[in-house]
Amino acid sequence: MGVDRWGVVGHSWGAELALRYAARFPDRVTGVVHIAGVGAGDGFRAEYDAERTRRLGADLARWSELGSRPRRAAEEREWCRVADRSQGPTCTRSDSRM
């Protein structure tokens, strides 16, 4: 394409990719836009898991049980609703085990 340097933009997991790309190829990057990411690495994981456990509360056992095995379509919707009630029945996850 003939572009030697560019700005990289990433959201969520893509934000981590943008950071890693910029760190690996700093001579190819003019800037980074980092949107709603957690940074490079897994340093956030323990706090994230603890907060998810707290928020799930009484639903934790059911959510964990559904997440530990293949799910039928209705169970996938239930698992998603428990994990993020705002998405309701339209929730889909790429890591579905249906």
C-alpha cells in the first residue's frame, strides 16, 4: 500500500494489540489510540476475576456450572444473561461450546 508509518487504533482486546504492535515496531507507528483496553499483559486478571465473582453473587454457581460444559442454545442464552444482563436474549459469545 506504500504506507511506511501509520496510527494504530484498538478497542478492548484490539487496544492491547495496538500497544504491542507499537512497542514492537515503533518506527512504523505515528500514534496509538487505546480505547477501553486494560493494557498489555495479564496484570489486571486477579482483580477482574474477583470483581466478576462479586457481581455474580448468588448467580456464580449457576454461571460457573454452565461455563464448565457444552451448552444448548437456551443454556447459552442463560449463561450470557447471567454474565451480562444488559445483552438479554441477543447475547452471543465466540467461546460458546454448543
